[in-house]
Amino acid sequence: MTVKQIISVYSKQKIPIDEPSLLIRINQHFRYSTTEMELYDFTRGYWKISSKRAKNAKYAFAIYNGIIQEVYEIKTWLKAGESMTVRGKIKTIDDRVEFIGNIASETIRAKYKYKSVEDYFKKGNANPIMCNN
């Protein structure tokens, strides 16, 4: 863990999300030794979400245990499996999508990274993705 990650776990500084975003929990895939590319890849796909909701989102947040680990600016959406992945070749999945994007600007990252969004997910909600549009 980095010092910032340790501080975020104990401070749990809550932040309201002002931008149209997707909050994506990656609890099953995340580990503190995850590379930047793995974190991006696990965050960007493969999600079952309406195309309208997906297209309205400008940012995607990689969330582990209620804490934002990274923020991505979404550029476009594809059918799941249409782009390269660190997970190896995956066949196209018709009812799921993935996004292509970049790490968000430093201003947006400074605002959200390592902040708590655990209040956005109701207790018992198993859906890994939440829209904040």
C-alpha cells in the first residue's frame, strides 16, 4: 500500500460526485500490487449496463472497498471483447460493454482519488457498477 492508500483507508474522507460518472467496484480483482494497466483493464470492462447510461458518463471510478483508487475519462464504448486486454483474448460478449479511456486530468484525480464513496452503495447491493448521471 502507498501512504496515500493507507491514509484513505483510515480517514474515509467522503466526497460528493459532481460529474456524470460510473462507480465501478473491482473488489474481486484488486490487490495493492495491481499494475496501472491491470487496474485500468479491470475497471473498463466487461459490464452489463444500458447504452444510454454508459454514454452519459464522462468518468469511471475504480473502487476498492469503498475508496476510489483511480479515475478514468471515458472516450468511447465498445462491445465487450473488441479491444486488447491484459486478461488475454476474450471473445465478444454481446450483452456486455467495455470502455476505452485515459487517466483523468490531474484536477479531477486530485478531487476524487483516495476518497470514500461507500455511502453511494446501499448495504446488500451486489451490483458492481453504479451510475451517477
